Amino acid sequence: MARTFSVVDSIVIDAAPSTIYEQVSNPALMGRWSPENRGATVRDGGEQAYVGMVFDGYNKRGPLRWTTRCTVTAADAGERFAFKVRAIGGRRPLVPGRIASWEYRFEAAGGGTRVTETWTDDRRSWPDFLANAFDRMATRGDTFADFQRRNIRTTLTNLKTAMESAPSSS
């Protein structure tokens, strides 16, 4: 079975692109919205994203916990935030490799912002049968594309709820 290498979804949020970007581009905050991510530590201690910034993301799925090492590849304030996952491990990301890329785009939409989240499977060197077998074991039955499709929808819905219930700054 051929793999789906990219999943995209979007949602319109009643908040300014710059306001949403400020939250999403701070990796330590992602755990507030994501069903898997539990936050991150920026390696140099900074909070404002910049291209080349490295952070370790902490993740949990059921009883499994793992850490990823990520590098920011785009930090265009109010427009785009992206990063690549380049290492993974239990407590520390010791196993290097091309794992995945994540991107968030922010576009003005009718007084709010259309937030588009994209996940890309960067495991291009893995044969499809091996990736599909690994994915089904790691997700308890799904391909990563199907699994991420649900995770992205949950993240976007949680982000919308949080942003629209937050007190607005005037």
C-alpha cells in the first residue's frame, strides 16, 4: 500500500494572524493544544522563533513517551512557522534521521485568521511496507497519515477554542 506523505487541514480562528503566530511559534506552548505534544525546551532558552532555532519536543501517546530534536526552518512573523524533526529518542533524542516536517501558515480571513497545519512524512528512504508496518504498530492500527489527520484536527480545534476564549489585547 502506497503511503500518504503529507496531511493538511485548516481552521478559521477569530484572532489576528500575529496573535496566533506568537503562540504557535513558541514550541514550549504547543502542549496546550496538541493531543500528543507535552511542550518543548528551546536549546538556547529563547522564546521568539528564528530560523535555525533548535528545540526538544516532549511527546506522549498512551504509555509511550519520547523526545524529538527539532530545527526551525521558517519563522515569518504572522505568516509562517515551520520546523523539521531530525532526531528521536526516549528521554533524549539520540537517533538522528529525517522524521517529519511541520508547518503552520497564517492568513487573514474575514476578520480572523485561517490557520493551516501541514505534516509531512520525511521518512522517504523507508520502503512503504516497512513504514506502514511500523506506523500501525506505533499508532495501534493506523498509518501515520491517518493518525496525524486526527491529531491535526484536534490541535486546530483546541487552538481555536483557546485563542477565541482568551482575553483580547487592545
